[in-house]
Amino acid sequence: MIKQHWFVFLLMTACIGAETLAAGQPNREVIVKWRTQPSRLDAAELLPDYANRIEAMQEALPVISRTEIGLERITVVTAASTDAAAELAENLRHDSRVEYAELRAVRYLDGNSSGFHEAGGTLDGVPNDPFYSRQWWLPAIEAEAAWNITRGDPSVAIAVVDLGVDFTHPELAAARWQNEAELHGLGGVDDDGNGYIDDFYGWDFMDGDGDPTPSPYEPLQSHGTHVAGIAAAARNNGQGIAGLAPDCKIMAVRAGQFPEVYYGYEAIYYACRAGAKAINCSWGGYTESAYERDIIEYAIDHGSVVVASAGNDNVSSRHYPAGIEGVVSVAATQMTDLAAVFTQYGPWVKIAAPGTYILSTVIGEGGTHDYSSYQGTSMSAPLVAAACAMVTGRFPHMTSRAIAARVVSSADPIDLRNPTHVGELGIGRLNVWRALKDTLPGIHLGDIIYTEFSGNGDGRIREGESADLRISIYNELDETDDVIGQISIPSNDAYLQPPTCVYQSVGSGGPFWNATPLTVSLQTGVPRGFVLPLSIDWIAGNGRVLGRATAQVLLDSTFTVVDNGYMKLGFAENGCLGYRDYIRGIYLGTGWKLGDHTNALYHGSFLLAADGVVADNVYGDSLAPRFDWLASPDSIAHGVPSTRADVEARASFEDRCCQSMLFARVEAAALAWPQPSENKFC
């Protein structure tokens, strides 16, 4: 049933999804984003040194038209072995044609069975769902009051990116989303032009077809079915349980098989393109991925709220995709609003929701339709996703960012219940009634600027110097009178006076700046290149927390920018070019950019070799980069008037960190010109 005519591009993308996943294939896949889209994907032409070790090359996503992020330039390369894949990824990172190359990030589910199992029977309770009295989390988040406002909208789909969903379960049969264009179209034809043929009820990225039913059909594969029931199981049907948003639809996208999720990001892209307003990701991992950032940015920009579980390892480490900016990351709470013993936490978490002993729909033994209690942040996330879907139905013209802000801002504060996790469980625990009813501001961080007023006047704040600090905010939602920012600095190297900033008459939009600047002062002995860490709570006049953020402010830049009007190059005082240390997440600098093109350099360095000794700041080991050059004590990277170029920057550095010192001091200069014939180099 593969399309045999129309556009070749659509034929290629349809064929991508037409084959069942080969054993071990995800672990042999390399995600490559090219700087320029190849005219054709030919391994012998693009990667001749690896052609005999590559099984396949194909577009990662069925992108129909050019995207601002460049999703059409992303390719999946399947190597013949895991070793070949690792070697290819490492070498392509240094290829000038490649923006990024990485092994496919395999993710893992964030929920597990608690052992309680229920299969049939009746209990007294209201509504008439017999197990409703065991659903302690619904009264906790004020679901009953919310249902007096809305129970969701059938036009709003919640995508469950997971192991598939069993829609033969009587609690879920009416919730199944369907693709009207494909249902009323021609068999074997991609009627809606999304690159997938006959995706009537979603898509299965494991088997490459339009049937996202768990496979094998057994209890072990129930995770997605359980998540779907939490979000949208039927209510008042005299059976089992009630979902939070029972009138919304569930779009099932199968992306893995217990316990792994392989194709979560392709699934997010599919769900966004198919119109899902809330996308639930009850899974994650610790490896950050540029590919996932691209796809999630696209999804948020195109109207989807992405909700993800924070993880179950009881640590503060970021969990991805939950740790990506813009994702609604969800921690788990118990009945008493205490943090669940397993939940991950940290300033990166946006909100908390119940996640212990959550009863929902599962596949029973022998293919029966059962109920079981699971626990994990996997169970917390679909409550938040369902709340986002309910808010979308009530306020259909809101942007995805405004919807996320409304759900997060309306949470009930629980810091007093969790003194060891203050500021680490998001704004608080989900309250869906407040999200639907309250008039709320939704505050998030804008820009932070500083102005030196006590020091040597070079604009860089170093030990013993002080600066005025101004912080801007944006408001995604309703206007409010006064907002107070309470700021703490988790460092003994700096102090802030006063530790609060005041914003008056905060309307919708922004930016809004604090009326009176703050004063930040650095202690004696603070090292060069100091980064000021800030933790900020925005408080309403009634004491309610409106938003939280963390930020790092570079007060002493080690970089200057060589800018001729077309080309920009990060030029550091220690011999680095591009960025300071992007592998460890220190994005100081500008890379190397020409016009509107994407960045062409992440990290470069001056090298000096003599007598068998090499001094450099080049990455020799990506896990433990060692820098040999240090800026000279009297040097900063800075622009200077020039008689030999239109733009000139200078710096000096010494090999004081080299294991075998050459005792060298380098006087470096970067020269650039704006003329079209000379503006592409320096």
C-alpha cells in the first residue's frame, strides 16, 4: 500500500515508515544535521570512507517544506554495527558540513507497577465509576470543581507518545483520536500529506504502520494504556475509573517497546503535525540531544504544549526531554503533598502532580481489560497534559506557551510541606480548577543587563567591583498590579543589595524592568570569568508564587566579538575561538557565523608546538577538556583602533597550565574587513 506516484520526496518518507524495525537498529543509528541539505542521500557520495559500513541513509522526518529550524536537513544514518555508529558520530562532529551528529538517544519509561491490581468488581462512590473512590489524586487537584467548568473538548487531542494504547479497553474506546482526512480518503494514499500512509488513528514507529496498539499485546506493554487512562478514561460510564479530561481525545503514537522509547522525537513531530495540543512524554534519560531540542522547539512554536516526566531517581540531575527549556517538566507528589520518595527535583522542574498509587487502565492477563496501580513521574505527567488540554478547550486562542504558563502559575504552593525541596518541585502541585477559573499572570524571565559603576570602567565586573543589575520579565497571561522578585545567590563570591526587585503595573506582554536597579558586588579573590548564579521567585501582592527561574549572568566576559557586519567570530582572551567550552555547556562567545547561516564553529584554539610539546586549548578528550593557555594577568579580549584593518581585536595569553611549559606568551590579534570581497574571513 505504498504510494507509487506523486512526489518522490513523499514516496521516500512513506517508505521510511513502511518497514518493521530491525533488531538493535536504534543503537546503530546516527542523527546528522547537515549545514546544507544534500541533494540526495547517497552514502558513497556523502560519506565515502564509511560507505561499506552504512546500511541506510534517510530523512529523519517527513518535512514537506522548509522550516526555520532546519528539520529538513536532518538525516538518520544506520551503521552496520554499534562500533561503526559511535566512530561515525565522533568523526562527523568534526566535519565542516555537519551542524551536529549524535547517536540516537534511547529513553526509558518513568513509571512502574506498584503491585496493586484490580480486575472487575464494584464499589460505592461518585461519580458512578466504581473505582472513583480510590482515585485520591482527582479531589487533590480539584478535578470535581474543574468538571463543573469543562470536562475537555472532543476537538482537542492529547498525544500519548509511549508504547501504544489499547483502545479496545472500554474505558478508552470513545477517546480514540481519528485522522478524518485518512479515514475519508483513499486507501494506500497519504491523503493529508503528512508523510504517513493510512495513519487513521495515529502511528506506530516501531512497526511502521498506522496501528499504534501495544505489541506484543501483553501486560508488560501497558504503560501507554495506563497513561492514556489517567488523562482521558471515560467518566460516569459505570465502569472502572474516571480520567481527568474524559471529553478530550487520545492520539496514540507508539515509539518504543518496554522498557525503552526509541523514536520519541519523531513521534513528537508527528503529533504536532497531526494537531495534538498537548503531547505527553512519560519517559526520559540523562543524555542531552540537539535533535530533541530542534524537534521540541518546532512543536512548541507550532502550537503544542510538551509535557514530560521529571524522572524517578530521587536526584536533582536534569532528565531529558523534561530538562529542555519550554517543556513542562513534572515532579511527583504523594497524597499529603510531600514529594514522592522517587521523584527527581530541582530548579528546572516546572510543576508537581500526584504520582503514587495511581489506578488506571491496563492490558490484563490473556488480553483482558483490567486496572492496575502504577507510580512514577510517568503518572504525574498525563495529569498535567490533560489539564493543558482542558485549558486549551476553554481558551482556544491561547498560545501553547500561554497555556503552559496558566497551568503552571495556578499550582498550589507546597514548599512548606517540603522544606528540603524548597523551589525544587516547581511552582507547586497542579490545581486544574484554578487553571480553568483564576485570572492569573504568567511570569517568565526576560533579559538581565548590568552596568559597572565601581571599578576600572572596562565594563567587566571583577573582584572588588560592583554593578547595577536590571532584570526584565514577560507576562504571558493577565495583567497584575505589583510583582516582587525575590532573588538568592547560591554563592559566597557575590552579594546583592537589595535581594528583591519590584515591578509595577505588569500588563500582558513585556518586557517589564525592575524600577530600581539592584547592586551586585564581587568579593576579593573571585576568579576571572565569574558567572553569577541567580535563583528568582516572582511573588504576587497576595503572596502567591507566580513564576520561578534560575539564571547565570556572565559579569566578566572572557570573549569579545569580531564583527564586520556580515561575519561574527567569538575571540577569547585565552586563545579560544568560537565558544569557550560548549561541551560542558558554557556557551560564552558567538561561534563563527556568516550572515544568516547557522553557526560554523563551536570551538577552536591557537596551537603552539616546540620540542615535542604542544600548548593548546583544543579538546583532546571530550569528557575532560584540558586548557593549556590562560589569559595574561593584564589582558582582556577587546577591540582596538586599527591601522591595518577595519575591525581589530587583541588578547594575550600564556601557557601557564601546560604540563610541560614552553614559557610562551602570545600576543594575538583578529583582523576583519566589511567589503563583500573580504567579509567572509578574518
